[in-house]
Amino acid sequence: MSDPMEPPTPPVSLEALLARADLGLRRVAGPDDPATVVHWAHASEMADPYPYLLGGELLLSAGAHIPEGAGAGYFDAYVSRIVAAGGAALGFGLAPVHDAVPGALVEACEMHGLPLLEVPPGTTFSGVARAVWQLMAQARLAELRRVTEAQQSLAAAASRPDPLHPLLHQLAQRIGGWAALYAPDTEEPVTAGPPPPPMTREALNTLTEVVRPAVAAAGSRASGARGVPPLERGREWGRVGAAAPRSAEQRTTPRPTPTSATDTANGTHLTAYALGPHGHVLGVAAPHRTPGDHTIASAAAVLLTLLTARQQNDTAEATASALVRVLLGTPPENVAPLLGGERWQVIHARPDDHPAPDDALTAAGTLATALGTPLIDQEDAGGTVRALIPADRPVDPLPGWTLGVSTTVTPEDWPAADTQAARALSRARATRTPLLRHGDRPALADLVEPHDADAHARTLLAPIAAAPALMDTLRTWLSLHGSWDRTAVALSVHRNTVRQRVARCAALLEADLDDPDVRMELWFALRRT
């Protein structure tokens, strides 16, 4: 048992046990290592105690199992089995069987690196076991006091006007390591404590992506977060083991992610905690990982979840205020500063599959996190999602979604940008492109006065203007260079329906739609509507 199961109680230092004057224990062999700890005491006179040990024991024996004339081979096999079982130390009682510790046993313990303690005749094995449990109770009480004091200091830090830095500082101080708060829309985390080496920090960056919601993780990678190959994941006292993060290029439906994950890099213990559904993650790097440290970090994670949720609520309040102002007649350009910018992009997004209504709402929420905006509109269950984001926020392909992006506009041009994004999404779906942006270079239409262009468009399209299905079909068909199949995909109709509608348009317009000049003139007119 090279990896013994440890109980959820603090172990006892072997040095502390040796320091008990009432026991009179004496080390006669083995390493003098202050880090040696004992998890429990167990008495056994079996010649092979391996099947009865869990690991971490101080094994107590009076040597009754030692046959007469036993040589070095017997003691070597005996000690090697204790070491293989994960035993912490061996206590040898001097009475009533043996008056002294056998020399061959001392040599075997020295060779295998197992601490060997001499138990004097006046000390019972029950007394040694009781001392172990007394020391464990004292350590448990001290650990509870440490955890309680840490939780109190974390709560006090969380109540300050600017709580994030003080809270992270307290966490780093209490665990003796480094703490970092990763936001979904920024590359550099808020940190506290002595920073770990670059490779360890990179490993923690990778571990945070394991617990971040799938679409939010894709969004943070798209905004520039770096990644390294995932390390082997571990488990920590009832927490969920972590799987390797998926690539941003994998266009799969987001799967449930664990709430925490652990790892080890360069001898440093790493832990990542998901802070709610918005994509915030707490990362911790510490030289050790104890149940008490885990409790302290978990308390900090709960407080940070509440604090980051409050930040989201502040954003929601600003959004609600902007909505009220628009409903009461305030022009959009006067409301835009409340939402975070003066120039904007409109995004139309559609999931690659067709989720159930409840899943569609969840997907829209994760899309909002990935794009870093609360301004999301779910048009219909499983259908198109519209988003409004500041122009300075990058938009990159997201796994599981097809995106259409407008040009950068001011608030008064939001309706036009909405149309641009819808057309870009339609073309993206037809061409199976993950992301397509509306072109913003000068067009031939700019050479014509807008009033004249609008009048010409109304006259030319008047025969089909009252039929939105015909208008949409003709526009999509022309934008896709007359492709029946891709137009059918973009409109979610059968290709024969496309043929019938286009033929109807040609009849009503009395135009030859195979003529490139006619197509160009119709496209010019459709762009004005």
C-alpha cells in the first residue's frame, strides 16, 4: 500500500510521541525525520502483519511471533512487509518476551528506513495507543481553532468595501500559499501571496479551465488566455476528480463540469474551485494540502461566489435601469453609457444542435458568459440568440455555436446592426462557417443618394413586398449565389420550397433571375429594405 488511506483527522508527529516523558519511548533505529507522522496505533503479534494494516500505523509488538533462532532473513522479511503496508513506525516492547531489542531487527529497520522505538517494560501498549489518541485530539482541537479563526478573518475581509483583495490576502496567508481569482473576461487574475514559479502557475491556469463552464471556458480562451497540456488530475476528500479540458475547436455540446479539481506541479499542491455559473474560478497553490486547508479554501470559495454574484447583480441593475429609461422614451444613445460603451456590435448566434427548451435557456446563459455580456435575447426555445456587446470586446468562434456579427455601430444604428447580424448568421449557417462578420467596406450603393435608392428599391420590389417569405427567400438565395441547397439550409425549408418561391418572385417581378444584371439590381434594392 504505497498510497495509504488517511483518516480525516490530523496525524500525530512521531517526535511529539517520543517527547512524552510518561511513555519513555526511545528511538533505536531508522531515520530521524521530523516529518514522520502516525495516524493510529495498532498492536499485532502476526509474523506477517501486512493484511491487517491500512497504512500510517505505529505497529506495536512484543516479539512473540519471533521464532527461536530467527536470523537476519526473518527480520528482513518482517520489516519489509511493514514498510510495504505503509507502516509509519514499529514499537518493540521489552517485556515479557524479550529483554532487549533484537540486533537483527535493528539492522533490518535501518536498512528499510523504518523508525524503530523501544517500549520500556513499564509502558503498556494500551498506554501508547491512548497517548496517540490524546495527541490526535489536541491536534484536532488546534486545527479546528485554526480553521475557525481563518473563517472569521475571511468573513471580516468579505465585509470590507473593496473585499476581493483583502479576502484573497487572508486566504493566501492562512494556507501559506498563493491565491488567484480568475474572471471569465480577463486574462490576468487578481492574486495574493508569494507567486509560484511560471510552470506551476501555468499548470494552475490549465486546472481552472477544467472547472470553468464549457462555453465560458471557450470564451476566456478566445479572449487570449494561455493553456498548457493538462497534468494528471487527482482527488481530494470527496471532491470530484478533473478531466482534461476540451479544445476550443471541438464543436460539441457543453457537458457538466466538476465544481473543483486538484493537481500537483513541481511539488506544489494546486486546487481550483468554480464560483457559480458566471465563469469565475478560485485557484490555490500551496506547499501542502490538509483537510483544514481545504476547509479554509472552501469557505473562501463560498464568499467569493457571493461577491462575484453581487457584481453580476450590479450589472443587472444597470441593465434594468437602462431598460426603464428606454421604455420611458430616453434615446438609446443616452442609455448606452449605462451598459458599458458608446460603440457596439450585435451578434446573432444559433446552437449547432436543437436543445430542449430548458437546455436552450441554459445554453443562452453560458453564451452570455462566454461573450461577457448580460444583454442577451432568447428569441425562441432552441432558436436564435441575440446579443449586444461593446465594440472593444473580441468575438471569436465558440464550440457548439454558429455566430453572425454586425459591424461596429453607435446606438442609433442598433436596428441596422441587428439586420446585419441576422444576415451574417444566415450566410454562416448556409456555408457551415463557425463565425461570419458583416462586411464594412464602402459599397457601390454609397454612390447613390439614400432617398433615391430607397425610392428605387420600393418601386422595384413592390410586387413581392407584401410577402415576407418571398423577400427573405430572394435575399438569401441571391446572397448565396443562387444555391438551392444552401438557401434551404439557411431558411430551414425544403429545397423544393426554395425553388417554388424563387420562381414565384421571378413571375411577380417579371424578371429573368438568371441575368446577372437583374440579380445585381435586385440585390441593391434588397439591401435598402
